[in-house]
Amino acid sequence: MGQAGMAEAAVRYLRSRPRTGPVEVLPRPELRCVREDERAPVDPAGFRRVLGNFATGVTVVTAPATGPEDGPAGFACQSFSSLSLDPPLIVFMVGRTSATWPRIARAGVFCVNVLGAHQGELCRGFAVSGGDKFAGVRYDAAPASGSPRLTGALAWIDCTIHAVHTGGDHLIVVGRVDALGAVDEDRPPLLFHKGRFL
């Protein structure tokens, strides 16, 4: 049973259980900044090296133009995951210093394009800062948001921004899924492992 099947089974189980009363609300934890003397002694290079052992899929997150002077926005993203089946939510992380994120936030909508193993060069084009990332890139408009849906991607997930949370030097963006589709389920996905594509 895949991840989606397990989530669906969990939802069915929870709905079948009798309701015994209101759910107890736990107290909200105290939120505060981490002091310098509380920071874990982890070297950033070592952190990146060790976590690089975890292979991830690769996506390109796109958003439509928000004005006549702007083109569409997009960036390569490997920190993408499904989050919830009911309601349908996904999540991705983006660096707080990203120049592309403010444009996606302004649009309020985005499309996650799941890349295939044949799209390494396309991914590299969206991984750089500045320039016209869409030059020479073929795409059409995703049905709900109008965000670029990249030609040749294995799947696409069209979303509205649902919530944004802080997470250290990144933002955690939760998207509510409005439409989605798998274009080519027979091709292998593009994977990123130890600093290179597989």
C-alpha cells in the first residue's frame, strides 16, 4: 500500500470511530527565540553532507505573472511533500532570502511540477538566481491558478497558498490542492542525492 493509500485508510478508520465528546485541547507551547548558547554544535557543512544521504524527488514550483512588468516566477525545489489527504494539502520549503518567493506569495497561487529523470537541465535552469528562467521553456497554464505547467513534467499539482510558517532560515509553505494530474507515469522521476542528480 502506497503513502496515499495508507493516508486514505487512516482517514476511513478515524471517521468510523464513535465520537466520545470534544477533543481535549492541549496548552500551546511557549514560543521564544533560541539563544546563541542553546544552539546545537552542528557544522553547517556537516549538516548538509549527512542529510545529503537522503534522496529526494525534484520539482519546479511556478506561479503566474502578477503584473504587466513581471513574467511568471519559478524555482527548483527538492523539499516538497504531501501533507494531508482531507483536506488535500501539500507542503514545500523555500529559503527566506529567495528572490522568487515574494513573487509567488504575491500571486497567492502556484503549481508544483514533478520532474522526470530526463529533465536535469531544465531543473538546473530553475536553480539559478536571476535571468529569465522561462526562456525557451515550453509550458501551458495550469487550470485553476494559471501557473506555468511545464511540458514534459511527470505530474503537476495546482494550489492556492493555505498557510506559511517560519522554520529557521526557511519558510514552510502549505498549499491547498485545487487540481492535479499525472502526465507520464511510466518515466522515472528526477532524484537528487549527495549533491547530484540520479
